[in-house]
Amino acid sequence: ISHELKTPIAVLVSNFEKMESEKDPEKLGRLIQVQKENTKSLSKIITSLLEIAKAESGAAPAQSRVRIDELIFDLLDEFKSIQPDFQFSLDYSEVVDNENQLTILANDRLVKAAFSNLMQNCIQYSRDKKANIAISAGTSNLKVDFTNHGKILNSREQQFLFQHFFRGENAKGKSGFGLGLVFINKIFTYYGGQVSYYTNGTDLNTFSVS
């Protein structure tokens, strides 16, 4: 963990040194913007590490009844405002008459964070700025699939998908620390769920939560 934090902190310090010596207001403004984004990234990695540590320590966060489709609708609204060019579509595989089939007992903040991470992955790795969310609610199992077109993970990479700090070839040139899927997997496993990855072998990625 200290090794992973050392690099982003060094980047922040280096940026401050550049800002100190920069006289051009326009260039300084750009450096401030970069610094802002780098600071946000550092905040995300620290938050993820803390949440993972909490889950591994057995600390039980407060729980309530969480209706999954309503939580996803809330996230869709949030992403629409910050990523207006990206298009999510949401489908129900069948009509759900009993809302209990869409409801789980969990900590809403943690579950929302996990689904938010999956949606951020769709945005980051989609080649056409589109993704589909499919909800399937059975009598004893609730399933949510997140699918997008883009670079896939090969069979070797899939073995390490949920390991700390692992990043696949498709992540080259993209920001991140290899903790998002660890965080997602920890949360859903904690609540008796499972996260799986599927691909058609060419350009289709699906993360399935059940």
C-alpha cells in the first residue's frame, strides 16, 4: 500500500514545484487543473483502501433494505450530469411483480459505491460511449449485468482480475490503480453475492453481479 501511494504523492509534489516556477497564468491554470484531478485520484485510492480494510477486518456497517434498481436509477442520473456524452440503457429481463425480488439487505453507501465503480468501468473502457445494464430478478436470485464494447481481457488476465493492483492490457494509458474490482468484489462477497466477468472473445465485456 505504501508503495502504491508513494508514486501519486511524488507526482503531486512535482506538480507543486512546477506551479511555483510557472509565470504564465494560462499554463498555471492548466497545472492547477491537473493537480486537482491527481488529488481526486489519490483520494479515491485512499478511500478504496480504507473500505477494503474495513471489509477484511469484519467490521459490520449499518444495513437497511436497498432496492437495487432504484439505486441504479439514482446513479444513472448522477452520471448523466457528469458524463452527458455517455449513454447507458437499462433493461429488465422480465416484469417484476414483487419488489422484494429487487431488494437486498445491505449498506446502501457501500453497494452504491460498488455499482458506481462498475459504471465508471463501462465509461472508461467502452469504445462507443455506450453500455447496457440488464436486471434479472428471480425468486431467489437477483442478477445485474453491465455490458460494453471495447478491448477485452484475455484468459490469462482474467485469472488475476480481483487481485490488488492488477491492471490488464486494456488499461494502458488510462488512469487507475487496480483497486476498483477488488473493492467491488469485496463488497458483493460480503453480502453473499458474486461478481463474474464474461467476454465473447472479440470486443464484448460483461461484468455480472448476482
